[in-house]
Amino acid sequence: MMTALIRKTFSVPPLGCNCSIIGDPVTKQAVIIDPGGAPERILQEVQQLGLTVSHILHTHAHLDHFLASSEIKRATGATICLHQDDLQLWNNLELQCRVFGVSYVPALAPDHWLTDEEKVMLGQVPIVALHTPGHTPGSMSFHVPNDQLLLAGDTLFRGSIGRTDLWGGNFETIEESIRERLYTLDEATTVVTGHGPETEIGLEKESNQFVRV
């Protein structure tokens, strides 16, 4: 059954990550996906939408996808969720900040390790966590089947895929993840990417220059 979830997606500094707020209009419960920066703006958006944040979901542990997580947790008490295979990246935040020239602020540890096919409930609506490694070992995509929505992080972009030349990246692995976990979803599924414009599964299967069916 299709639902009409509340969704707000916007780019945040310092590296232009797409942060998404998804809320249940009935319970007003919300999750934040990839709060990569600008915690004040994210919290303001949550307040304006009249939502209460229960979980902070991370597609992976590159710094531009979790720099605001700790401040949001302190403000909301939400549960920080990550796949355990990205813990090394999370713990190496200081090194990542040096590499990308970003000011370092220590991060709180994740509260919960996500597993493949785990369901995070948003009211009565399941958000299904899919392990899609390749960009990083612990990369996750979040599928909302009720809304034909996929939040793919840096695994899949419009016409492209995530980098595999950073620590833990592997082209064969990301290709397998896309073919077996993402391209098997309904072709009308909207894909919120980690950076840049949205796309659809059907479009990428037909025209993606790296992984095409």
C-alpha cells in the first residue's frame, strides 16, 4: 500500500551531501538520513515539519555524511545507526578531516549496528536497510517500499556510481550491489542519491554509464 510520507531532502555543507528527513504524517516520528553538516538547519527543518526524530541513519561513514550526527543526537536523543563494517572509517574521522581540509570535531559512537534487511519502523511504515558495499565496506541503502523510494547514499548516482578508489572501495563489489540489490527493485522507484539530482531505477538500468542492464 502506498503511503504519503513527509520528505525533505536538501544539500548540506561542507561537501554537498544530500540530507533527507523522512516523517510519518500520523505519528510525526521521523528519521534523518546522512546529516553531513549544518546541524542547526537540519534541526530547524525538523521543527518546522513538526516531527520528532527517533533514528539517524547513515548510508556510510565518510565524513560528509555524518558530521552533524553527534549534535543532532545531543539535541534529539535519536539513535545513531551504522553498519559495523564502516566503524573503522567512523573512528578515523580526524584523519578524514585532515585529508579533506575540514575542521575536526569528535563524533559520538554509533548506538546501533544495522544489519542487512533490517527494518526500521517509521510509525507503521518499514524502512528496509540493504547492505550495498562497494563504495565502502559498510555502505547501506534504505528502501521504503510503501513509497517506492530508495536512499542510496554514494552507491548509485544519476548516470554514475560511487567512487571505489577510497579506503575499502571495490568496483566489482559495488557493481554486484547495484545489480543484485538495487536494480531488482521496481523500475519506478525514486532514488535519492548522496550528492546531486535524484533519479529512478529504470532510468539507471537503461542508461547508467558504469552499470547498465
